[in-house]
Amino acid sequence: QVQLVESGGGLVQPGGSLTLSCAASTSTSDLLFMAWYRQVPGEKRKLIANIDSRGQSDYADSVKGRFTISRGDARNPIYLQMNSVKPEDTAVYYCYVYSDKGDYWGQGTQVTVSS
């Protein structure tokens, strides 16, 4: 069982930057798919960025050109660099990984964009 813990969230001003990290409780190898989701109250959790084992990434239109997903190491599998943030980026952000052993979610980290 892998436990994921996000960090790096907090309060940031519009136009600012933030980097989210995702730490794993045990070494994660052979990950097939990794992603960041976000959720605001009253709405479904939405996929905003993903990267596969080959390093190919994709983004939701709402964050394309501003956010970058990257792969880390076995204990910190993915990161999310958030640039030029907007108030509408305010949400709880979740990391997600999928391997042949199962899929796992983090507990979420709050990002608030406000002046």
C-alpha cells in the first residue's frame, strides 16, 4: 500500500508561482501514469495534468502554458510547477499515481490564489 502526501500548497497572489510536491510512503517504481487533479467545493475532481511512463504529458486547457508536470524519483514521483496563477486556480490539489500494483491518491493540499 502506497500513501501519497502532497505539499507546497498555500496562499499565493495572482500572477505568482507555486510548486506542489507529491511524496510516497514507499518507493514507487514502474509507475504507468501520474497526474494532478483539483477540486473545488460542489464540483467533481478534475484532471489538470498528467504524465506517463514515457514522459509524455498533457494538460487541461485551463492550465496549459502555465502549469508544468514533471517526474521525480521513486519517493517523490511527481511535481507540479504552477506559474501565472489565477484566482480560478483556487482548489484542493491531489496527486494520483497508477501502477500495475494499483492506483493511489494523496489527501490533497489547498491552493488559494488571492490578493
